[in-house]
Amino acid sequence: MSENATPIDPALQQEVAELIVSALNLDVAPTDIAPADSLYGEGLGLDSIDILEVALVVSKRYGFQLRADNEDNVRIFRSLESLTRHIAANRTK
């Protein structure tokens, strides 16, 4: 099953939204992060440092590495939905 075909677990998606808000001390409710909204720039407004912070907490929480030099990072961090799919497909915990 390809990563895009991985069904989204609403509980996991909510957990990831809460992780992002908590890790970055964002002034937004996790439920206000729309699954398809961009995490970078216009959507949630994260920058590359924020993404590194998120990658670190995701790595610790779900047991797999998100590397800064991964060419798929643009796709992985495109939205809450894409990040959740990536976690679901790769998590070890």
C-alpha cells in the first residue's frame, strides 16, 4: 500500500496537530489546523526552524528519523494530512 493510500486515522491526525501546537507553543487550537492547509508559509506559517522542531518531536514520539536532507520533506510537511500519512506509514512506536 502506498503512503497516499494509507487511510488517515483521525485520532492520530489530532495527536499530530496537538504535537505541532505543543512543540512550537503556537497560539492556535489543534482543532483549528485544517488537514489540507499548508504547514509552511501561508497556511500555518511555519518556517524551516519550526519544521526542524516538529521533525525532532515526531522522531522522538514515533520512533523514526525525519532527516533534514530528505528530498521528500516538501511533500511530507506539505500539510497536517501528509505529515500524518507519513507518520502512519513509518512509525515504529
